[in-house]
Amino acid sequence: MALASSLALASSLALALACGRAEASPEDLFGYGARTSAMGATGTAFAGGYESAWHNPALASDVRVAKLTLGYTGGLLRLDAKGDGLPGRTSSQAVTGTTIGAEIPLPLGGVFARRLGIALAFYEPTDVVVRGRVLYPEKTQFPMLDNRAQSVTIRAGLGANLGYGIRVGAGFAALAEIVGTVVAATDATGRVGTRVEDQLVATYAPTFGVSYDLPLKGPELWRIGVTYRDSLAARFSVVIDGTKLSSLQIPLFNISGLAQYDPAQVAVEVARREELNTLAAQVVYKRWSRFDGVLESTVVCTEGGAGACGLTPPKIDWSDTVVVRLGADQGFRIARGAVLHARAGGFFETTPLPSELPGSEAYSPGAKGVVAVPTRYFDSDRLALTVGTGLTLTKPLPPLDLDLFGQYHVLLPRTVRSVDPSGAVLSQGESSGHIAVIGMTAGITF
């Protein structure tokens, strides 16, 4: 009984460590910055200031003055999985977080004058740092949305204007992942105790961008922007060691998985800009086929590899996805030194989750063996509509920007089923739902 109680306590401590409530990159879901988020999350060819740290670091080269931006984002996820044995509405955490953006020009002279700039972007959920959820595959869940709505994210970009309409830039993204151990052992008096050690470790991914101003005559400026973002994965891994409790051969339990994953992606955009008008069209390719899934084996043998001493997570053939985005911004001079902006846009993103999933395995005490259970993962193609407004004040000094945006995402109804190796249907249901997001920022120039 002491052994069972100690292992149960150790497992509870490990799960408490792994469920610290933070999820993956909100930029990949909603975009970054109040202006571009209102314009269909476009921005690879026109984003300015701190927003360029995500959209295209090459555009940070246009930073001319120091500026600080503060903001807030909030949203609700309403996700449904309907069918026999399914709950219908699933519970999801609300999206709440603060935004901090900074723009810093590099005051160099000579050939480097007014050619280099730095963009810094921070997103911090209001009550979390990093979260990893360990759910059984047969538990109804939306792994592409529910666990990807919040995460502490740091991004930085350096841009350089090479002349002739060419800009290049590089940057990085940083996330935190959890690693730790839980050791259960008996002391000299025979009493059972545990020692818990955990830490946050930073993980990084590079970003590269380039833009080119087309040499066309006319009052408008046509620009092409291309951005590559490498895959960004933040794991959680807590090892439970009960080998010191008794002479029994107790394996190490590895409570692990992916708390956050953004796939490698390439964004290509064309933007048409005038003094008070911007139009943009963007296509993004995301390489979800390299995604290994959210779960890892709990017990891994020293010989035989994963699964030799226990069950393995289901192997899902994730698909690469495509996103099409459109955005527009129209400005109106309402007074001397004051410009009011009206913004709108939208995007359509396909889902990487196949419509037919392999079944999973679970141990049944009644059958005293392994039985087939359904893999209840759900996701849908997403159609989003975006709107927003902004007010730019240049007088009285210092200049001030106020921006507001809203997004409404519709998960298009889609049937997802899970089958066993013989093709028999284990579970079938329809995924749908909607997401509503609002945000605001205020930026001041120094």
C-alpha cells in the first residue's frame, strides 16, 4: 500500500508540474499586432514596427524612431464534438494576455544611416507560463486549438535596407519548456517521501525575411514580402523515479509530450500601398507533416525502443496546410495631425488533422489485456473574418497610436472518425465551433 500511495503521489506531483496552464503560440492562430490582426493577419509585405518581429523582420529596417506599445488580447473558444458518446461542447480556456512591443532604430552613420532597425515583440498570458496537458487519446479534445491558444512568447528581429528596394532581416522566437524529476524513496526511518525538481528551459527557432519594392511608376507602392519561420517545439518532460522504494523492478515513468508546436512555414505576400490605403494578399504554407503528435510513451525500455514495455501513442499522418489571407486598411484625415483608420480582412486555413484516425490502445483490467479504444481528436478548416480601427495622433506631441481589432473564426462542420486496424469504426463525430477574439494596443513614440 505504501508503494502504491507513493507512486500515486509522485504521479500527481508530476502532473501538477506538467499542467501549469500555458499553451502554444497565439501568433500562429490569430496573427500579431492590433493593426495586422484586423487585416486578416496579413503583414509580411507591409507590417511596421514591433509587428515586423513576427510578420517579417526585414521590415524592421523602416524603424526611424523609438516607440513602445502596450496592449491586451482576450478571446473565447467554443468547440463542439457531436456524435454518439461525445460531449458536444468541450471545455476550453479563455484567451487572455498582454502585448508589449518595442521599436529601436540603430543610429549609425555613413552608409548605414537610416538603414537598420530592431523590432521586439512579447506576448504574456495573464495567469500562466507554460502548460502541457496529458490526456488519454480516447478523451475528446481539439489538440490544434485548445492547447494552442496561449503561451509566453518572445520574438526579436533585425532588419537592414540594402537599397534598390531590397530589405533583408533575421530574428528568432523563444519559448519555455518544462523538464524535471520526481524521486520517491524511503528514508532511514522507513517513511516514504518525495523530492521534486523542475525548471524552465528556453527553446529557440530562427526567422528570416526579405522584401522587394517593385519598380513600378505611379503614386502607389507595390511590395513583395517573403518570410520563413522554422518549427518551434516546446516539450514538457517529468521523469518519475520509484526505483528506490522497494526491491521490485519499477520502471521510470516519463510524463512527457509537446506543450506547444508551431510548424515550419513560408509566407508570401503582395501589398499595394498609398499614403492612406493598404491592400494585401498572402499565402502561407505550413509543414505539419513533420509533427510527431502531442503525446510520448510513458515507459521507454533501455532495450527495444519505445513501446517495448508499454503502449505507444497513436501514429497520425498529419497533413501540410495552406492559409489564404486578405487585408485592407483605409485612412481618413479627420483633423490636423489626426488620422482615423478602418480595417478589415479575413483568412481561410485548412486543418492538418486527417478525417480518419487510427485507433489507440488501452489496458483493460476487466479483459486483463490491451483493448482497442477510439482516438477522439477533432479539428476543422477555419474561416476567419477580421475588423478593426485605429487612431493616429501626431499633435500634440508625442505621437500616439490607438488600435482596436476583433476576429470571429468559424470551424466549418467536418466529420472525423476513428477506426481499428480491421477498418471497424470505433468512434465518429462532427467537429464545429467558433472563436471570438478582441484586442487593443496603445503606442507612444519617444
